[in-house]
Amino acid sequence: MLEAQATQVAEALGGDTWQSGGGIWLVLFKRSDGRIVALSDEMVCEYRSEDDLERSEPSLSIALH
């Protein structure tokens, strides 16, 4: 996603924007159990922790195409 797209999605759904590198923006949702859900224009991924997010090691993922 581009930054403007991520910002609009984050505002609509109550998430936060995050640049994952290379001009790719994600929308993040931090759950009460410490897990993080990341939404891009191609995938939805769940991470067990911020460390897993930084290492790009999702525990679950769903392709959107």
C-alpha cells in the first residue's frame, strides 16, 4: 500500500500505519493478547510479537489475491 492508502484504511478501521521498508505501508492492529495483525494490499498476517513482525515471521497469513 502507499502511505495515503494505509492512512485511510487505518483511520477507517482504527489501526496504525507502519512502513515496512521499500515504500510498503501496512496497517497494524495491536490485540490485547500482544499479537499484532498486519494488513497490506496483498496479505493479512498475524504475528505473535513485535519481534516476529520485525523479523517478518508471521504465525498465520492469508493471501488476498
